[in-house]
Amino acid sequence: MQLVPKKEPQKVDYQIWESHTPGDYKLELMDGECLWGGEERDRMTLMLVYNMGLEAFLKSLPSESKQVLRELLAEER
């Protein structure tokens, strides 16, 4: 299932939770990487942003991160 975060929060059902969290539901830190980094971490992050909404996500970022995000988005154009 492809999640598409939107401006407003979206509910997460059990199917989404199952497919976007680690199989054993444990958060782990290995060599400085949350959830071993990569795909597992990215799936869970996408689910959390989907659930909180892009607006709340942006409000939670420090100004410096917002500037970097603006630059990254401008590069994609």
C-alpha cells in the first residue's frame, strides 16, 4: 500500500500499521541508525508523516531544516 501524506492528518488502520512497522514492533538503534536505516526506517517515517499530516510535520521542523527542505524541493523542479 502506497501512503501519500497530505496537509491534514490521516488515520492509520491496523493494515497500514502492520505493513509500515517492524515485524516485532520494536524500535532499535544499531550503529547510529534507527531501525537499521534504509527501507524499514523510511516506511515507518512515511507512516508517521501520513498520520500527523504535512502541516504538523513542517511546524515541528526547525527553521534551518525548513530552509534545506525548500532548497531540495527547488532542485526537483
